[in-house]
Amino acid sequence: MAFTGNVGNEFSVRMDSSPAAGGDDSGFRPMQLVLVGLGGCTGMDVLSILRKKRQDVTGFEVHLDAKQADEHPRVFTQINIKYIVRGRGIRAAAVERAIELSDTKYCPVQAMLAKSATIDHICEIVGEE
């Protein structure tokens, strides 16, 4: 049940399933990779926008959790995205606008997943001196 995915360059991702499904837990589940892709897509958007807004970001994290439908094809039905922004003098309005732009304009992964899932965003700003 294990597969290695690549896109023609030196990077690869190992995928597998649980032992109950015939795998040996040696890699990501495909649906986990979808969430990782969402986190990377929106995270890159938000961080890039914050840099353009000259926000002094010293640390940035994106945490995701999701619920899936009970019946197959078990698509995501609810996704929660939490952005944690660390820095000096970070303006909440700048973070909120960056998240909004990622959600409504820039992140294609989010646009696709919004077809089947409700996506909620929260942010936490941690000030540093």
C-alpha cells in the first residue's frame, strides 16, 4: 500500500495506509497531504502578504484540523485553520486582511476545498520585544 510520489524533481513524498487497511504506517495518508498542501498554500500567501505590508514577523505557524464525512468518498466537511504570528508591532488588521486575501483570492487549494468543506480561520498574534 506504500507509494512514493514525485513531480519530476528531486523531491518525493512517501504515502501509506494504516495496518488495518493493508499498509505499515510508513508515510502520510493522502488526505493528510491535502491538509499539508492547504497549510503550505495559505501559509505562503499570508506570510508573503505580511512581508509586503512590512510587518516584522519573527515566527509563523499554521495549524489545521479537519472533519471528514462518515460516508465514502469521505471528503472534508469542516476545516479549521489557526495562524500563529509572532513578531514586533504586528497589526491585527494586517493579519486579518492577509488571511482574507488568501481565502478569497490567492490560495487555489482553499478554493477547491471550500466546495465541500466549511473553512474557519482564527489567528493568534504573539508580540515580541
